[in-house]
Amino acid sequence: MELKTVGTAGTPESRPEELQWKDKVVAIFEARGGTILDVVREIKPYEL
């Protein structure tokens, strides 16, 4: 059986564009002691 290359995974051309973030915080990750570990921001709509 012959193997063929189907895609170009891992090349810069095949990677999706970086996400664009809004300033609105939609979630906060907080440790039990009250320390803020991370925040999640709203994603801007994708435009072609």
C-alpha cells in the first residue's frame, strides 16, 4: 500500500490565526486563600 501526504499540519501556513480578546473578564480562577490565579476574557467574533 502506498502512503500519501494528505495535509501540511504543523507548518505556519496551516495554523489558525491567533485569537483576539476583548477586555471583558468572563471568569476568574481563584485559589482557596483568595489569590487570583488566572482570568478568562471574552473572545472577539471571528471576521473573514
